[in-house]
Amino acid sequence: MDNLKFRRQFLLSPKPAEELTNWQVRKFGNSYLHVHPDLELNYVESGNKTLILLGYWLSPHFCEKTNKDLLEEITKLETNEKVFIEFLNKLVGRFVLMIKINDTFKVFHDACGLRTVYYSVNNDGLHLASQPELFKLIFTLEGNKEREEYFNSDYVKKTKEHWLPCGITLFNSVSQLLPNFYYNSNSNNQIRYWPTPNQQIKTRTPEDGAKAMVDLMDKTMKCANVRFDIALAMTAGLDSRLLLSATKKIAKEIFFYTLKYRDLTINSADIRIPRIVLTRLGFKHNVIDCTEKAENKFLERYQNNTSNSHLDDWGTIASGIHKGFPKNRVALRGNCVEIGRSAYFQKLILNGDITPDQLIGIVPGWRDLSFLNEYLSKWLKEVKQFEKLGYDIRDLFYMEHRVGSWQAQSQLEWDIAQEIFIPFNNREIIEVMLSVDSQYRNKQNYSFFTEAINLLWPEVLSEPINPISTKDKLRGFIKSILTSLGLFKMIKKLM
């Protein structure tokens, strides 16, 4: 159980952490870098400069290059900011890249911020970590008034997967690095590097976009298969079906599985549909049971491994993964593709300029949190400039706040049980998705994605995507009747 403590995490501090002496520990100038044994560490030194890679990355265009090879390649490009950023944007993985020049650090992470970075500066100097609990090993961490408001809210009490916009840490003097930004210790601030103010989004037809995405997905899966032993998580949804279609050439080497959790049964669509599809294609479908009560020792370790951990839900699931997931494999998942399928377009239909209140209204319960309006107002003011370049603020909000917070926290918490690879965690493929008009890639019309699937492996569409159950159809029918009578909102308030 000791190996599970802060598994796959890191801490950079002016002081050594006595509790982490069994980790990989390196001295960089006046700082001590502590890296868990299960998190890969690579670094290249050149004169007064050190480049440090935590985690992994790969290039769909250079399969043969290792983590260290790509780090050495990027070391040569670092002095030319434009070329450096273009190269970084084409890498896929889950990583943190630190560039140390003398005692100044620049810190980048993967496109969707799934290898999280938190930072704090005090009288001792700069502290960086995968999450705030590690700072407690070095200095006293104090929760702020927003923390008290958040955890006393009905939103947290009623929502299993509660979350906040990325960057709100609920601790004094602690910040979180957002996706698409890098941290500069010299100025102690975050600097946006994607999109850039003069970066007009390219436009593509659905057909051309699908071909471009298929090319990138095919290359990415080929490279991933070279690097990892893969396990593909399957549900009845579009994302996993899209990933399945990209594995046609390597499917014989993959472990296909579905997590059985919460109220799922073997007859639920998320288990039944993958079983039918995979059986029809000639592959075994494995179900990992995540419904059993977790051991107290595991839950205690899980709760203490991260700040704001979702113990009573994600913790139970993580216990099932820890017991049933094959230890030598990396979990392949379809997260980040939601950025491209306009996940918030139906929840926020625009009529004029978007407002902070509209963003807050996307998530039921957020309206009760007084501190969100000011934070999102600042973010909206900064991203407004990208609308004229063809970017939709709802896509950027999903990427930087939903994925960069909710999804990143989920993966951070599940580091205790598995490593995860997300093929769509790559700005090159995100740009391809966003280059296609949203009318072809939203919930009402997924033709862009189904076109990509048809190009890759059409047989995986033999079963419907997310079929609506009889129970849900009845629920929807009753809701429509109550809405037409003006009673739905009234009844909802009473519940």
C-alpha cells in the first residue's frame, strides 16, 4: 500500500521532503525535485539550461522516438518560441515539461492539462506539485473562505462528481495551471500560448476534416501500440466507438474492457452494447467489477492522495480498477474528444454575447457559489478576442475548465490504480475537430465523427450509439407533457 501513496505524482520545492526519500529525487539548482517511482522522469542538461519531462509523450509523426528522444529534439527548438510551440502542439501524452534556466522555471503541460500542475510561492521560493496535498509536506496549507462555502454548498452535497472551473484551488496562495497556458516563475504568472491572437482557425468540410482526423488517429494508435500494452475502455457511447474504429490494425493485441460501477448491470447499454459489438468482431469483452465495497486501507490512502478527492464515488471505482485492471497495461480512453463534439452547445444556446451567468448556468448548483462570477468574468474577457478567429467560447470553456478540471481531477485520483492514454489530448487533432462547422459535430448531428468511423472500421457501428432505454423514453415523454402544461419547473423546485 505504501507504493500507492501519491502514486505517479511529483513535488518541486526549495526544501527536501523527508517523507519522499524513497522517490526519485534530483537537485536542480536550489530546488529539489521529488518524483514517484511510477512516474517516468527524463531530463537533458545543456549549459545553464535543464529540460525536465515528467510522464510521457509521443509524436504521431515520429513513432520511433522515445520520451528522451523527443525531449532532446525539443531542447534544440526551445530558443525559437514559434517553432517550439508548433512542435509541442503536435505531441500527445500526459506530461509536464519544465524548462529551467539558472533558477527560473517555465512549466508546460499536455494540451488538456491532464497531468496537473499546481504552484505556490512563499518566502522560501517556488513550489510546484501535481496537487496541493504535497505542499503540506513542506509548509502549512490554509483553506480559504471559498473552500468553506464550496463544501457547505448543496451542490457538493448533491453532486457525486462535483467540480469547479480550472484554476480555483480553494487554498490560499495556491494556483493551478490551466490548459493552453505555461507558468513563468520569473513573473509568477500564467501566459497563454494557444490559441494565439493572430491564429485564425482553419476551416474544413466534414469530409476533409474526417480524413485529416482519421490520418492522425491511425498514426497515433500505431505509435501508442509501439509504446504501450493497451487496454481500451468501452461503453455504448460515441467516444469509445471512435477509438475502437482506430484500433482495427492492432485490435488483436488489445485488452477490451468495461467498468461495471454504480447502478450498471450486465444488461445496461454501457455493458451490453460493447459485448455485442466486440463478440461480433471476434474479440473478448472483459467486465471489471467496481461495485464491491473497497477496503478501508485503500480508501484512506485514496482520500489522502489528492485534495478534494471524490471518495464515495470515484474512490470505490478506483478500488475496482486497482483489483481488476491488468497491471502491465495502459488504459486507452476517449476523453478530450468532447471538445470537438460541442458538448456544451445544447446547454448554452447563444443569443448575443456570452455572459458569466450563462456559463455558470451550465452546471446545476453553480449559481449558489458566490465566487464564480468574478473568476469567469476575467476568463471571458481574456478569451473574447478568439471569437473573431473562428473559435467558439463554449469549446474553449469545455477544454480549459471542464476537461482541465473535472477530467484532470478524475485522472489524478485514478493515478493510484492505472496510467491513462488519451489520443485526443493533442492540439493538432483538436484543431482538426474545431475546423469543421459545429452543425456536423454536435449531439443533434454527429455525422463528422461517424464519417471518420466509417473510414476506419465501419463494422463497429453495427449497434446503435447510446440507445435510449424504454425507461428513459417514458421519462422524456412525461417531462415533455409536464413542460407543455407549465408544471415541470414547479415540480422540480419542490423536489
